Amino acid sequence: MFSFKKGTSSVLSDIKVFTPDTFTDYRGTMWTFWDESLDTPKQKISKFTHSRKNVLRGLHGDDVTSKHITCVYGAFYLVVVDYREDSPTYLQWDSFTLDDKNCKSVLVPPGFLNGHLCLTNECVFHYTQSYPNQYVDWDKQKTVKWNDNRININWPITEPILSGRDK
């Protein structure tokens, strides 16, 4: 079984970062994304997004869902924002570069927003979600504009490719 280095964001202490031990040989690399030792909420759904370079998805979130995020292919810039109004770190953010080489994953708890920007020609974003009862689909999530000046995220792009929802 593979093990994990467990860390936290230096800005948002509720954000957990996991770096798995990997096994690499002439065939490629193998790692574990999740096992019980991570002590994450029970995962109920697994999703993928495939994006092309400069696509920015988010900022999205809700008050009940945890998201465990990793990069399966390529690289993306992940931003996590504390959107809990009663929190001392409300509207503060941190960023992480996740790629298919560092194999890191980030656990985003309820009340936080997340968004990601594809940095390579293509990237595949994988996330599992946990929620206590009913799944909160995209149409019931909170959406905040990617360049909201209250948050002032330092994105490495000025003109991303956006959906109508994210504009």
C-alpha cells in the first residue's frame, strides 16, 4: 500500500493537501489517490472534466459538499476561496498547481469555492464529492465571478475561456 504526505494550506488551514508516494519504473508511474488513511468524508460521486488550455472553470461551491480534487492528465491551477461569511479567513484564497507528475490532491471542505485553469494543451480534472443527503448539482451551487475584485485572485491569465455561467 502507498502512503501519503499530509499537509495543509498555509493560508487556509481547513484545506488539506495530500502528496502520495509514487512508484515509477520504465512503464510509467503508479499512485493511490485515496484510501481510508486520509480520513476524508465518505465519497459518494466521482466526476471528471476535460478542458483545453486557458479554460477556466469556477468559482463554484456550496455549504454541504466536500470535494477531493486531483489532476489525471496535464496541469491546472487550482484556486480555493473561503466563502464562509462567519470565518476569520472569509474571501481569502490559496492556489495549487496540480499535474500528472506531482500527483497531489486537495480536499476542499463545505463552504469553500474552487475554480481551476487548464495550463497545458489539455487537462483532466478529477474530483470525488461527499455530501450528507442530496447531491448539490451545478444549478444549485454558488457561483462567483472568477475575477471578483473582493477576492482579487492572482490568476496567471487575463482573458480565459469561460462558460456563460462563469462570465
